[in-house]
Amino acid sequence: MITNIKTKGFKGFEINEALSQKTIYYGKNKSGKSSRSHAIALTILGYIPFAAKVNKKASDILNDFGVGDSLTTAITCNNVEFERHFSRSAKGVVSQRLRVDKKKVSATDYAVMLNNAGNPRIVDVNDFMLLSDQKKIDILFTLFPPDIDINDLENKIDKAKTKVNNLQGNERTFVSVIQRLTASKSAIELPAGSLPEIRSAIEAMTQMVRDAQADLKQIEIEEAKEAAKTEQKKDSQVEFDRIMAEKTEPYEQKRSSLETPKFTTDELKEIPVLGIGHNPAQSIQKIINVMQDAGCETCAALLVAKMELKKYK
């Protein structure tokens, strides 16, 4: 904090007085109230922002606020004295000299040392009251910065806002899910009976489904067998028709094409005479029975025998 103020040749006042943490100046006009605040502002900023004439040139400051050819203002901030001295040379050139604890320094060093000493600020209350609320907040944060990093605090606030938004979104989703589940629950019609009875009914229905599945499977197997047999018979009949078409001729055509054999008397004596009651169909049937007993159900010979048998029926 600023603990002392000094002026020499500043608006005609010679001041050297201590300041407390809260200092209020009061008095008649031209008593030096504004001169003290102007002197503090000039020492810190190098110009007076709220003066009637706002000038930043050294010559203008000396002409407007000085008496004679020199002007000095100084403050003590946290036990470090900062001084600005304006003077006019014999040739009329005005220069400014900066000193910290009586030692001459550059403008850059002056600003750095002032910042290290607490970085005192100047605020015009009238101008402050005309600002918007946000700008007032910004100035107050600048004047009285917290002990933490402002940028880090803003980042934390932004992250907290994002987290809150996500939580609110999740909450809306959960509420919607709960509402749907509640509506679904109210629409469910529970079966009558106790829990053991319901379980028993479920088990019985489950067993019925399993039995039906097993029966269906067996039916599918039987249908597959019948389809295989039908397909096998079709294949055998097709093969027989093909063989008969290639190797044989229709029986009646073949019989008509043959000439009736002619035998001599001696040859006729050699032909055995069939006994009365001889039946060729019975002989063919016996051949068919033998072939079926041997497992020959689809061979061409059996099919030919069956065709021959039909001719006698």
C-alpha cells in the first residue's frame, strides 16, 4: 500500500505526509484535495487521467502542473520510494527523470519495480460509476486480485459448467427411461395364480413345446426317407426305360418281326412236348420271387421279368 506522498513545485504545493490504509481528504476549494490524488496518479502513471487537461508529454505536464522550471512528485509503496522529476533546461527542453529509492532508473525498470512493490492502481470513482457491471467487476478483480490464478479459476468454472450440462442431460435421459418403464409396467397383465403355480404352468408348457419339436423332427425325418425312396424309384424307372429303349424292342413288334420256324419231321420228334397244365407265368413269378429274396429290387433283370409276367395276366 502507499504509505507516503511528496510533492515539490506541483501546483504550488509542497507536501510530505504519511497515508493510512484508508485516507479521506476534505477541505475548502483550492486546499489541495485533488492535487494529492493528481500527484499520486502522476507518480504511478506518468500522466493524470482524470485532470482537466490530460497530457502525456513532459513539457505539457510541467507547463500545466508545475511552478517554475521543475516539478517533483513521489510516493512510498511498501517501503520503496518512487519519484518522477520534470525539469526545463536553459535551452527550454523539458526532460523527465525517474528514480527508485533515490537511484536513477529507466522507464522499463521503473515499471517493473513498481509492479514488484505491489502494483498500485488509480481509479476515478466518477468514471467507475459510469461503467457497466461487468467492467466494474473486471476493475475490482484487477484492483483486488484473489490469491489464486484467475485463468485457472475460469478454466475450472468452464469445466464445472460442462459437467453440470452433462449431468442435466443424463438426468433428462434417466427420467425419460423411468417414465417409459413405468408405463410398460402398468401395461403388463400378470397371470392369475401363485408364483409356484405359474412356474409349474411354464414348465409344463415348456415340455409341451419340446415334445412338439421332437415330433416335428421325427416327421421331417420320415418325410425325408419317403422322398429318398421316391427319388430312388424314379431314378430306377428312368434307368430301366433307358435300357429297354436301347437294348430291346416292344414285345409285340419283335414277335411279329420273327418268322414262324419250320421244322422237319425228324426235328419235331426232338422237341419235348409240354405236359398238360404247364403255365409260363408261374415260372416267371418263381424267378421274380427268387430275385426279390436276394435283395434285387431295382435291377434291370427283375424289371424285365415283371414286364414279361404282365403279358400273361
